[in-house]
Amino acid sequence: MVVVIFRDDAYGVIRWKQLARYGRESGVSFGNPDFVRLAESFGCRGLRVESAGELVPALEAAFIAPVPCIVDVPVDYRENLKLTERMGQLVCPI
């Protein structure tokens, strides 16, 4: 079994909506446990991805692991703000 955790250390989608609507965020940032060490403490395997190039090798290693595996993947939802701004500039004639 492989579980991929997309970690942003916050409620990223809620932050995105707060920033898009109000221009600020409130009460959405927090810390996460070290998921790799947490997995290992339960006898599972934990892998952390630090760059996009590490994702495929990490997933390949996870799928051949003889024990359940957690793959910790950091994400940055700030890209959603850029997308929202760009989409707001689009005009769709109907």
C-alpha cells in the first residue's frame, strides 16, 4: 500500500480562497509532523520528495517496498493565486 501526502503545512485551498477574496489569510498555517519518521515509527517506509525529479523514483521505490509506504510531497498552492489572477483576466464572449 502506498499513500502520497501532498504537504503544504496549512489549509492550502482555504488560504488560496482567503487570499483571492480578502487579500489576506487567517488561521490556516500550521506545522505537520515529520511524516517519514512517523511512518517509520509504525514499521512502514517513509520517503520524502524534495524536487519534481525525485517524484517518479520515490513512487517506484514505494510500489516495490515490502511494507506500507508513505510518500511525503511538498506542494506550493501559491501557484493557484497566479492561475486565479490569469483566469480573472479572461473574457469569454457568449
